[in-house]
Amino acid sequence: MELPQEEAGHCLRVLRMKEGDSLRITDGKGSFYNAVISAAQGKRCIVHIESEERQEALWNGHLHIAMAPTKLMDRNEWFVEKAVEIGVDEITFLKTEHSERDVIKMERIEKIAVSAMKQSQKATLPVLNGMTSFRTFIESGLRGDKFIAHCEPGSKVLLQDAVVPGHDAVVLIGPEGDFSPAEIDMALKAGFKPISLGPSRLRTETAALVSVHIMNLAGQKR
């Protein structure tokens, strides 16, 4: 098989690998492959697959975080990188009434996610969903336990007390201006439970990452 151009360039120009060298690659779908470079010329790198190793799931349940992206793109990229390193199954960017950003360049997000997957030695790339309207997301037949973090007053339970170990879970994180009252009401009527992440007022990307970490810890295999 031939490596993608960017990966081939990294192997040949950055790592200085050559024909006959061994390497370990992943398909992003749960498998690692032990391979040997059989041909390397210019920007092309052909490898021969010698063996496949399936990576056992590192946690139980499907972990899904849906976040209204921040105005500064580098904060969204930071979140994706760290969320993939910690471990998450799916990330969705939400278009809400108070959203500060309407467009997300998913090509850049995907590159960051791939890099984080490799750095953290995972074999599965999370599902990455571009900008999705709040209503469309709420009505999309989501799986598992559903939670919404918002700043409006009312009875809330801490996420770490609400999430059930091993269950599929999705958490909604709003923009800096929070979800609108209408959006909160829509989510509650759709079965989302209001949760708190603690007494501190967190930035959007921080709240999203804290949620990923809490879900991931609850899903860890013991």
C-alpha cells in the first residue's frame, strides 16, 4: 500500500526512513499494522504490511461531546487535540443562537485529530462532525444518556455523579454567551438532563474538555 503524501513526507524527510525500514501505522479504524518500506522515491512511500493488530477498545460506551465553537480557532483546535488524546468517540460542532463562529475548517481539525491520535497511541480516529444546527442535532436520535451544561439557575447534578459508567453519553456545551432559554427548553423536552461541572465559571473549550475527561474516566475498563 502507498502512504498518503503527508505521511510519506513525514517518514522520508522528517524521520529519514528508507527502504527496508520497519514502521508501525494505523488505519484510524481500530487496527495497527507492522509494515516495512518496500519503495521510497521522491514524495512517494510504498509499504508492505506484515501483520495486523486490533486495538481493544480503551473504554466502554460511546462518548460524544457537542460544543459550540469559540471565536478563536486556535482554542477549538486545542480542544480537539486534547480531547482525542484523552479519548472520545465523537465530536460535533454546534451552531447555536449565541454562537461566535459560523464556520469550522474541518480539514484542519481532521489533521489535528489524526496527529493527536498517533501521539496518544490510539488506533481509532473519533467521528468529527462539522457545524450542525442545534435543532438538527437535538432531533437526530442521539444514543445513550444525554446531558446539557448551561448557566441558567435551576436544579443540576454534577456530571461525575450523573454519568453512568460504561453507558453511551453525549454532553452539550454552549458558547460563551450560553445556550438561549429556548434552546435549553428544547433540550430538556428532548430528554437532556441539566448538569454542572462545578462552581467555577469555565471557558467553553475548558468545559468541553472537562466533560470529555469525566466521561472517559467513567468509561475506563477495570
